[in-house]
Amino acid sequence: MSTKTATVNSLSLVCLPTTDQDKSIAFYVEKLGFEKRTDEPFGGKYRWVEVYPPNGNAGIALPSPPPGETTVEPTDTGIVLTTDDIDALHKQFQAERIDVDAEVSRMGDPVPPMFWFRDPQGYKLMVVETPKH
């Protein structure tokens, strides 16, 4: 019989290694409106950066690639961001020339409207509309 002594309390960070930290910081802060909360040197020649949505407790770390690696293979991150107005945000992303899907995907209830976009490193993230109350 197992005795539970500890639990996971929250999600803090998701790491997306980037080969151009300044470009990624500019994207997340200037284009998406995130806040840069951490930007510190570590390990001699590395830099630890964290960005957070203004109303979020979980953030995205944008570290350099692991030692010995000079490239990063972007993936579908599984990160889901939320908005109150999916159509307005989609238009805004298009106007700002963010690499965004051509259309908002609407699959019908109970699935909220959503779209995907790619950051400068090529990582794929999703935005979904939160229900209006």
C-alpha cells in the first residue's frame, strides 16, 4: 500500500530554449504583452530569462540551448494561452505579422474557438477563447 507524503502544488515554468534570447524576449514582451520577470546570468556564459503573461502564475523560460548545442528543434509546445476576444487577438497577430494560422478554428460546443501561432524560434503555441460569463 502506497502512502502519499508529497504532492505537486503548481506549474511554474515551461522551458523553450532559444538561440536568440533577445529576439525571443522582444517577441513575448512587445508582441504578446508578457512581463519579463527574470533576466540573470548563470553558469558563466549563460543567461536565464523568464517571461509571464500579465495575469498568469506560470511562465515561459527562454534559456540558451543546452551546453554543446547551437541549434534548437522547435516543436508543438502544448502551451495553451487564453484570451477574452479570440477574433480581435487573431487580427492583431496578423497585423503585427506574427506567424499565425490563417483562420480561427471553430469546432463547435463545447470546444472553444482557437488558433495556433509560432514564435520567432518556431515553437507552436495555441490561444483559446475563455468563456464569457
